[in-house]
Amino acid sequence: MPSHTSFQSWLRPDQAGLYCIPGDFHIDPHAPVARAVITHGHSDHARPGHGAVLATADTLAIMRLRLGEAGLGQTQALAYGVPLTVRDVSLRLLPAGHILGSAQIVIEYGGQRAIISGDYKRRPDPTCQGFELLPCDLFVTEATFGLPVYHHEPDTGEVAKLLASIRDFPDRTHQIGVYGLGKCQRLIALLRGAGYDRPIWLHGALRAMTDYYLSRGIDLGPVPSVADAPGKLPGEIVLSPPSALGDRWSRRFADPLAGFASGWMRIRGRIRQRGGELPLVISDHCDWPELLDTVTETGAREVWVTHGREDALVHELAKRGVAARALRLVGREDDAE
């Protein structure tokens, strides 16, 4: 039977992030610490300056690409499912389904099991291992899209919108804004799954991460660089960082039609802010129903909510009889999804 010792007696937020006292390590700290366990390679979770870092091998490789070797300190790679004793706790990593290498952190101490989700999604993604559900006593969940308005459309339908636009506007370059780690590679894979076999052209800023995915055996088909393009690329798909949409860089294309792939494209204000003609609701996070379903499926008797729309999810869980609290950790970015 699990102990009913308060989780806050051994796991709590401090000035650097979420701290495991008996293991003496932080999880995704936003400030330099002696020992960090990192859930995935996005910059709001994987920061430089720690004395020692534990993560999956893919997350460590991604951090090296982003930060350089000097930004990492000592490193230890841990494969999914392999238990590791860290001082007085047992720790293991489970797939989170967010991006390549992303992991949930499973901590067992004093007869209790806590799982810190990091960012996660429940939908299939050929570019990373899918989310693995494990029952627990405490579930620490993200809430990036933690409002009832967020119901993500089926990915296949959003990709079909893009392909239909190419058929309707064959003389225009379709420039789609994507984030460079995860979203870029997933959109390519979704297009390939829909039968699109033409080259998908990449902005230079997307090259390194995409090449890493390719090196890991993930088949993305032909993904040449825009710098090598023979002309204005009418009727072709170009992927770029969102900041390049409408930028001088875009003037090289044939009457570019701008799109943006993000879960935020559910909200009209975000669409107007980005100024795109083709909003694609494609997210690497859970929507509102998926968040609630996941919490229920874990069977957790206590839930902590972080980085996102914390209050709405805490309120809904309380209505359902689940003990929930908002962690209000600083240093989390919800825009780069």
C-alpha cells in the first residue's frame, strides 16, 4: 500500500524549479543547479549551466546541438524503462510522446510513485516514441492547452487542408511556419503519411535538427535546403521558423502563401497575430479532453499542474474530486509549441 506521507515533504518547487529532496536533483530547472534531470530538449526545459545532466540519449544529443558541449556539464544518458537508484529514490524515464527523446520522470520514494510528465501528447507520431501510461500516486502535468476551448483537430484533416491549398494555388509557394525541434519533423512525416512525396524545402535554421532526426533513422523523404533551390518554388512546400513568415527572406518565393502549424491556430486572435492565410491546428501537446483523460487514466490521487493554463485545469479537477494544485513554476514558455 502506498504511504500517505505528504508529497511536499520530499518533492517541492524552489527558486530553481521542481526539486526532489531525497534524490538531490531538480527536474527541468530554469536556473543552473548542481544536478538536473531533463524531460526533453526544448529551450524552456533544457537550459545550460548545470553541473550534471541526466536525460535520454536523444535529449542529450539535442542539447549538444543547441547549447554546445560547454553548456551541458557532466552527462548521463538513461534509456526508457531502466531503473536507476539516485541516493534514496528510484528513478526511471518513460516516453512522453512530445518530441524525439522526450520523457516522463518516474520517481519512487517511501512507497509513493510520482510522475512528472514534462510536455506530452497522446496522438501517434512517427518521429518519436508514443506516450506510455503508468499508474501513479502523484501526477505532475503540463497544461499548455488547459482550457475547454482547445480541441485539436485530427492531424490528417489539417494536412489535407494544406494539400488542398497546393492544388488550388499551384502557382504559389506555400511557406509554413514551424518550430525547429519536433513540429518541423512531425509535419514532414504527416505529409509523407498523406502520400506527398515531393521535396519539402527547409529554411537553414531547420537544417541541423532535421539532419539529426534523419541520422536516427527517421524517414522524412527528400528535404533539401532552400539555399539550393533552382527557382522561386511555385507549388512547393517550404518550412521555415515562424519569424521568417513575411520576412525579406520570403521574397525569393513565388507569391508566397503563409501558413502556421500550431495548436494556437485554434484561436482567432493568434491567427491575426501571425498574419497567416493558412492556419493549421497541429499540436505537440494534449488538448483539453486529452489532459483530463490522461489524469483520469493515471489514477493519481493528487495532481500538480504547471506551465500553462493552470487554474482552469485545477478547477475542473477539483470538481471531479481530484486533489489538485497549481505549481506556478517560472521560466516556462507556451508560445514555442
